[in-house]
Amino acid sequence: MDSMSWSRRRFIGCTAVMLCSAGSSMALWPFSTPGGPSDIHGRIFKGDAPKTLWKWSHEAYAYRKLSKDRVVCGICPNRCLLSPGDRSVCRSKVNVAGKLYSLTYGNPCAVHVDPIEKKPLFHFLPASRTFSIAAAGCNFRCLNCQNWEISQAKPHEVRHSELFPDQAVEQALNAGVRSIAYTYSEPVTFFEYMMSTASAAKAGGLKNLWISNGYINQKPLLDLCKVLDAANVNLKSYSDKLYMKLNGGQLQPVLNTFKTLHDQGIHFEMTTLMVTGYVDDPDMFKRMCEWILTATGPDHPLHLLRFFPRYKLERLPPTPVSVLTRFREIAMAEGIRYVYVGNVPGHDGNNTYCHQCHRLLVERRGYHIPTFNISGQHCKFCGTQIPGVWNDHSGGQIQNPNTAGREMVTG
Ligand code: SF4
């Protein structure tokens, strides 16, 4: 997730658009208590589809019809095979009478205006604001999920509002933002809504940001790339075993996603949540850096986020700051040029330094940018081109309104 930057407290306190009561839904929760057994491998919800479709249903974007009215979804590597009446692993798709439907078209469960740095995206339109939307569901089962109230829920179980694609774009334009971010839960699972909104946003002059676990098949990803401007994708670890143990997925499809984004020329940044005792393995991390460099080169920023105990991993301690500092140094020694430390206010790793002359380019204090030394696309001091899409600020202070001091967390 979002880079699933939406803590439980903030979800409850700050979500701008929420309608139904969530209280009654808690009894329907498919998990036992946090820390207890989980359905980490994901499962089809047999016979769980509604008898009739609701207003926010939309025929699925990519699926195949099989015999006996069965269907198989083609959006993500889970490739859910659903008989009539079944609900998908991500909880947001159902087979009704031999057709596959998304239940999240135009009914987001979270709508909010965020600073773009919160995604986190540090090298794309800095200090701009982004209209952020999410719908219920996820194709992963991360034990450390920050947003499990919406990611591990069925669309009817969460508060939601009506916001069809054209309305979302209209609201975004009225809010004066420069982009729309598909975020918080897992946009792969509301692909239909994201694609329609992104197409309308592009036509309206807005950028599209995809904040994702990257667990998507090649064909829908290529379609998405036609309307996508930037992405932050989680690289949760560099171990297939860990992906299965902590997240309920596989590593290789995520690596494929990074390669495709790179080949398509999409600006992307990577996020790794340093889950204590699991992801903080230096040997695995070095292999991960080697893969990044070989497959996508040195210029895509890497965010190393401090883990805080959440959800089913409440027993683990937070990542020590010294570990984050050390892993940042490892990644930079390996050759990745822009490596950031997140969820640690005031850490030197919040800032951007020129990879050539090492002078301070962007100083960040929370979401406040008191120092900005990039002119056009270049370092003001040595003229080196800095990877990313930068505003042409001539200097001075940049302030995201109403955003100072917020933490970044990710799931
Ligand atoms: S997007 Fe959802 S329905 Fe489609 S394959 Fe993935 S988990 Fe299954």
C-alpha cells in the first residue's frame, strides 16, 4: 500500500467523503483478531456474490468466459476463477449469471486531497497537491497493512460515496490539484474505475498517479501506462518466500511491473517498508539493489520506510533508525542515486542531494520544502540533470497548505 499512506487514525478522522456506518460491518470481518490466523494465501469467497447488482457495478475490464458460466479475471496474477455466485480474492469482483462485474465503479471509500510527497513521490511535481481516491479491496493480504479497514473489506462493508469518473475529475479540478492519485487500498482491484477516471483526468489536463503493490498482469498494465504519468510501487522484499509469508503474493510479477514501467518510460519511485526481522536482511537487500540497477538503472528513487507495529504484526518493534540509515548507505554504495528514509522526521534521508556534486537540492521538513535548488531539470550548482519531473521553481519557500507535520506510513 499506499504506499499506502493512510493510518487507521487518519482514515477515521480525515476521510472527506464517507457515508454508511461501518459499525455493523465489523462482525463480518473475515479475520480473527490481529496476530491470529489469517487467509494469507487469499481465497475465493464461494457463493458470496449478491443476488442482484448494485448501482456501482461495471462489467470487468479483462476477463474470459469459460464453460458452465465460469469466468476468469485477467487483471492480476491471482487470476480468480469464479463460478456464478462467487466473489473474488480481492472481494470487489463477482460472477453474476456468467459475467464478471466490478462492484467498485464510482463508489470510493476514501477521497482526500494530499501533498504528493505523502504518496511518497519526491521527484514528480514537488509540493503539488493530488486528489486521492480509493475503493475497497486488495489482491494481497499483508500482515502489516496500514489500511486494512478498507483493503481487507468488501465494498458494501465500508463507508463509501458516489463519485463517478467525470465527477471525480470535476472535483479534482475544482480543488485546484495537478493530479489524481489512485491510492490507499489497492487500485489494481478497482482497475475499471481507475481506468475510466484516468482517461477523463488526462482529457481534463490532470496527471495520473498510481500507488500500488504492482501485482498486475502485463496487458492491463500496458493499457494503464497509456494514461499514467507517475507511480510509486512497493517492492516489499526481494524474496518470494517473504512475499508469500507477509503479503500473500509472489515476487516475480512485481519485478515484471517495474521492468514494464521502466520500458514504457513512466516515472516511478519504489517503496520498501523495512519490516523488523523480515525485510531488514542486508544480503537480501544487496541482491534487491543489484536487481534494481540491472533491470531499471540507478535513477529511480527508492524510499525506505520505517515500519511501525500495526495490524497482525503488532508484536514486532519499529525499525531502528540506525537500520534505516545503514540500509540507505548500502543502497547508495551499490549505486542507487536517490535513496530516502521515510517516517523519520528530520532524518537527513528526507532530503535530495545531487548525485554528482552532492550539494543539497531539496530540503524537506514534513511536507514543507524550505530549500529548492533545482532549476528546470538540473542541479543549480553543477548543472547535472536530476531524474524526475520538476516544477520550475526559482527558489524560495514551498509550502503545501494544511499538510505540515504529517507522517508517512505505508502498508
Ligand atoms: S483483480 Fe481481483 S478478481 Fe481479478 S484476478 Fe486479481 S484478485 Fe482476482
